[in-house]
Amino acid sequence: MGEVSRRITESRSMLSAGDFVWVCREIADVAGNRNRLTMSRTNELILILPYVVERKRTDDLAHSIRDGRFHEQKYRLTQTKLQPVYLIESYGKGDWGIAEGALERAVCNTQIENGFLVQETLSIEETCAYLTFMTRHLKASYESKTIIGCRKADWTNFKDAGTDAEAHLMFFSDFNDFSVKKMNWKVKEMFARHLMRLKGLSVEKAYAIIQKYPTLDHLLRRTPMRE
């Protein structure tokens, strides 16, 4: 992308995974020769910073655990290859139809087993304050660097290779297109989703199983997938 004038903002575009992300986009220079780029899924000059935030009120978190959305959402967030942040906003107390301590265990497993960053807030005001802090922190971290755009398939190799002078960021279009919720699941993907419903079986463990046994039939027959 080169050294250009940039603006770092929260994205207001419809996201296919998560509730908040931050993007880096070019804005007009002093001479006014470049127009500010608007948010567009087809504009590859918009790059996404390496964090995706999933906001959950405690009542919604409980409902998602109960109906199974919790595991699916975590799986989709991990597939973005960004650093997921679980932003949990307090919303009173109640059992919400789940076992006592289930919320605490779910949050703990999300942090320890799935590697999510967890931020708890007590109100919508604290949630806004946290997002504001993150915006300022990311702006200070990236606005002076040379930003280099890369495809999602290559970003994993580059994300830890940044320096004080430059950073690689994924194209926003790659992030949003790849994360679109699938309607037609393959047998292997459905098997992984069912595995994640088992207590104590994380996304990483389910993925390791389907790499060797891609279907339930393979597992029952103890027949590893052939290379």
C-alpha cells in the first residue's frame, strides 16, 4: 500500500463475523489529489487491523450457549485468523435457562482453550469507553507505519513479521467474503460442529480430530484420512 495518509476507524459496514473491527484506509492528502476511500467490500485498498470484537450481553451469551450458537460463533471467529476479543457486557442476574456457573465456565474456556481476549464491562457506557480506548491505541500503533496489504491466505505468515516501521494487514474484502456464514456445510464441517458440542472439546481439538478422521464413519472405523 505504501506510505500514504491514513485514517484508522471502526468499521460501520455490515460484518459477516464479529460486531466490531478497525480498518485502515487512505484519505485525501494535503494537495487534495486523492479522494477519501469509502467502506466497500470491493475496494481492496481498505485493510483490516488484526482484532475482531464480539460483543455479548450476559443474557445473550446465556441464550447462545443454550441454543448452540456460542460454539458456532467462536469457530467462525477463529477462522478469520484475527485476534478475537470477547466483550462481555453485564446485564443483571438470572439463570436464563442454563446451569449455575455455566456462564463463568464458558468465559473461562473461551479465554484459556480458544485463546480469545476477554473484556468484561458493567454497562453500555463502559463498552463504549473500551472501544474508544482500543481505537486510540490502534491509531497510535499503526498510523506512523508503512502499511502493506496482503491476501488472507498469506497473512498468517506476515502477521508476526512486522517491525516498528511497517506492518502487513489483510484486505477487508478477504476478511468479509471468507467469513460469510455458510448455508451448505460439508460433511467434515458438520462433523466438527457436532464435536464442538461435546463438553470440554474446543475448536482446536475438534479441528485436530477432523484432520485425521474427517467424518464420523472414519472415526468409528478408526480409518484415518489418506493423504
